[in-house]
Amino acid sequence: MANNTNFDRIEAFLFGQTTTEETQNLEQQAAQDATLAAEIRRQELEHRAMELLVRDDLRSQMAAWKMEKAIEQPATPVVQLKASRSLFYRIAAAATVTLVLGFFARGLFFGNSAESLALHSLEESGVGARSSAAATALDPVYAAMERQDYRTAIDQLNNIALSDNNRQTAALLRAECHLRLKEYGAAVAALNQMLRSNPSDDLREKAEWLLLVTYVADGQHHTEADALFGRILGDEGHPFRESARKLQEGVGK
């Protein structure tokens, strides 16, 4: 019974059907319960797999229809018209199916598909991995983020006396916390401010990737996202180039 309840809660969460309070409660529970976190992750991956299967099946059907059209050689204009009409009706039907399944896959399987893909890409990219470097004033922030307690991490950032060496790293961590809390406006503002401060190459590249993820997840910055896709994909040495390529492919840009 508990598993069924969790399944329904997670489905509602992934479809964007939970209230803000319900979302926060589930995220807090997942931060403290590894089993629940694994269930959420598994269901999200199942949704992604289903969407990809639907997409691949439709592509295969369209390729087959194109091949059929290419090899058809009707003997008379009358037959040609009949064949063309038949192909037209099938393509029209396929277009209808594509539209229906597109809405179905993006609405039912994912809720907000672009947001789910972006946040999934963030996890896969490893940008949030913490190093085992020497102790710093930011250690309590890292510890809170490891617990997925991003609100506490932000509070700690507000109260820590930062050296010049830690200031830009702290700005990046603050932006990441806002992103993971789905506070996209705050994340965009923090990342753009950081990028204007002439950060080191390592921090700049991480900030660009976080900003791209934020743009895609938010769904409100199409022009900026396209420009940032171009910048990252055009830089062969960018450490998040492959992650950006996969994200671009996933959202169909």
C-alpha cells in the first residue's frame, strides 16, 4: 500500500500536479529517504524511456512511408492520383498521431518535459559533484547541498563571511541552489551577475551550463537559450559541450 501511495505521489509530482507545499514535502522526504529518492529517479527514467520509444517509433514509420513513396512507380496518371491520395491520407493520419502522441508524451509522461529533461541533464553532467579539497568556509554549504537541503544552504551563504577567493564560488553555489529549488528567476539573475564578474574559466563554464539548464527548465528564455546553446556547442573544449548536445537533442532545438 505504501508503494502504491508513493507511486501516485511521484506521478503527480512528475506531471506537475502537486501543490508547492506537496512538492516541498516530497523533496524534503526524498532528501532524507534514499529509497524514496530512488523511486522518484526510477519513475522519471521510465517516463523518459517511454517518450523516446514513442518518438523512435514515429520516426521509423515516417521513414518507411517515405521509402514506399520513393519506390512507387504508377503506370497511369489515374493510378498515380490514387496512390498519392492513399499516401496523403496515411501521412495526414500520421501527423495527427504525432500531434496526439506528442501532447500525450509531453503532458502525460513528463508533465513539463523540457523542465524534466533539463534537470535530468543537470544530474548527468555531474556539475554538482563536490571535491575533497581542503576545508573552507563553504564546507557547511556543501554539506547542506549534499543533503539536498538547498534552502539551508542558501541561508548559510547569507551568513558566511566570504573571502575574495570564495566569493565567486559562493555565487555559483547560490545559483545552483535556486535552480534545484526551481526558483528559476533567482538562478538566472545570480548566474548572469556572476558571468559579468569575469570569473575563472572553470567557474565560467559551470555557470554557462547552469544558466543553459535554467533557461531550458524555465521555458521563458528561448532566444537566450539558443544563443547559449550556440556558444557552448561552438567551443570544442567546453567541458559541458556533450551535455549541451544531448540536452539540445532531447528538447528538439
